[in-house]
Amino acid sequence: MSVTHHAAARLQQRAIPPFIIELLERFGSVMRCGGAEQLFFNKAARKRLERHMGGRRSFRHVEPWLNVYVVIGDNGNLVTVAHRSRRLNRA
């Protein structure tokens, strides 16, 4: 996946490590928003990730980034990344 200049700047500004993006792609839940997809960790995605990591102990290392979401455009580019501060609207 290619990263836009905007997304690269946001990753750095918001101190989000690139491996979190990989975890979101692999285990995150998807929601359509406009002309893009939003990936985030909901309860089911967190359980999948915890099971993959082998338990609670190693899962604690990624907990600070579980409220992160990414927006991926229809062309496959990573558009932006942010910390979730409130619930996602599921309209």
C-alpha cells in the first residue's frame, strides 16, 4: 500500500508506528465512509489480535494504539491516520 504525503506526516505527528497500520490491515474491522474504507479496532478485532499475539501479556504492548483508525482510498492509498477520540458513526 502506498502512503500519501498527508498520511506520512500524520503518522509522524501522531506518533503512530507503521506496524499498527499492518495490524489494522490484517485484523481490523472495515467500514465504508464516502469514497474510502475506514479500518479500526472494534471489540471483535481486538479479540482476533489478542488471540494472534498469544495472550494478554503481549497484547498489552499494543494497547496504546488500539484507538487508532486509518482511511484507505478506493485506489489503495493510505489517506490519513488518527486517534479516535469519540465513537464512530455507523449510518
